Amino acid sequence: MSSNTGESIAPDATVLWDTGHHGHDMISTRTFGFWLYMLSDAMIFAALFTAYAVLGHNYAGGPTAAQILRPGDALAETMLVFTSVLAFGFSMSALKRGHRAGVLNWIAVAFVLGAAFVGMEVHEFANLASRGIVPERSGFLSAYYTIVLTHGLHMVFGLLWMAVMAVQVLREGFTDDIVYRLLNLRIFWHFQAIIWVCVFTFIYLQGSL
Amino acid sequence: MSHDRPSPLDHPEVQMASSSRYVVGFLVSAALMALSFFIVRQRGLPALDAQVVIAVIAMAAVLIQSYLLFHLNFSETQRWHTAAFVLTIPLFILLVGLSMWMFHALAARTMIPGMH
């Protein structure tokens, strides 16, 4: 500021803001942007949980939560999500040391555990549908199907993302682009565990109370 | 890709990975969920009390995962992640709380048969 005092400033030379190049941190910018995206995704889940809280007891003479929900199976699913998230965490520890094989192997473990979770969910919903327990039967079932399957769809996209990243790591190694994508996938996958804590507690456990 | 560019693996968000944090996060959240399951299964508490207890346990699990898995803290790299998360909490409260209040008031005033 003081260095400019007394100098006449030519308009075309005026700098309105600091435009100097400071070595833009591309990785931090992208993980922060993705984190904000995940928080808005969390708002979608908040809306779905609200709908469930409002509609969850509207059975319309159909099956009740206590009749169709199996908290024991949901506990097993909880452990699958948590161990899959743990395996992905180990993959990030391998990334920290630059171990390509470690990254790929732990992603494979996370993928298998996540796929087992999706398999259990598919089995549960196929079983419900085969007994005529479908979303259009009641408000409770609409809200229940929507919330659990929205989470399940996130899991499927996470698995797809893992498969894509495994190929990219194999082909390109740890470039800037690959590293920020792996960091974003970590945020996405860990986020599914947080959502599942709420699904397990507020749907499966509360429904059997 | 000049020689003075640091490797992306040296980025603080890569280097903050920690297996021990992830293992502790896993063990604590798995134990908390098993505890909630046990509370519901045992039926030792009145339903309303059990509801409050499992909700508190779930919130504890979410906070523990935020800290141990998402590394939400006040460090230089994570400060704004934490700020964005904390500032989203009032939005959750407004969205969930106001909507539920609105629908409860609606149900109470309209007395639709079969709603209760």
C-alpha cells in the first residue's frame, strides 16, 4: 500500500486483486469440491429420512416394519460396509507409501466386501418383492424402498468407480489425476458407512422396537 | 512434469492416511452398532428410551467416523472441510426438524382417520 503513495496509477496497469501465480493446489481444490458435493448428497438423505419419519407408520393395512425388517441381517450388512471401508482405508495407507500392488489388492478386498453387501440387499428386496411386498403397497414401503435402495445405488456406483480406478492405476500409475480421484473415492466410500449407520439405526433397529 | 514439481503422493491429503486410525474407527463403530443391536434385541428398555439411546449411539458413531475416517479437524489442509461439515449441521436440523414439525402439526389438525 504505502509503496504506491504518490505514484500516479495508469488504469491499464492497475491490479485490482492479487493475480500472482502461487502454485495452485489442484488436488486440494478437487477434494474440497467433491466434499461439498457429498454434503449436498447428505441433504438428499436428510430429505429421505424425513419422508421416512413422516410416512414410516403408514402401513395402510399392509405389513409393518417389525414384520418384514430383519435387524440381524442388517447387522451383518453393517459389518460388510464397515470392513469394506476399512479395506479402502488400508488401500490409502498403501498409496501413502506408493505401493501400487497394495493399493490394488486392498481396493479388490473393498470391492468384494461391498459387492457382498449389495448381494445381501438384492436378496432381501427380491425376497420382499416375491411376497408381494412392493413399494406401492403403503407409504411405509415406498419410503423404505426409496431410502435403502438409494443407499444401495450409491454402493453400486462406488463399486463401479473402484473398478474404473483399478484399471486407471494399472494403466497410468500415481499421476496427479489418479491420486485426486482415489482421494475422492475414499471420501465417497467412507461416506456410505456414515449413511449406513443412520439407515441401520433409524430404519432397521427402530423398526423392530 | 518438471523436476521441481512435488509428487502427488507427497500431498498432505495422501500423507494423512493412517491404518491405525482406520482400525480404531472400525472397531469403535462396529462395537457401537453391535451395542445398539443388543439394546434393541434385549428389549430391556421402554421403546421410547431405547429410541433415544440408539439415536445418541448413532450420532456418536457418525462423529467418530468423521474424526477418524474423514480426518475432520482444524489442520491447515482439513480446516475448510470441517467448516463445511459443521455449517451443514444447522441445515440438517432445519430440513428434518421443520419438516417433521410441519407434518406432525398437519396430522394433528386434520385428524385424518387411520393416521394414528
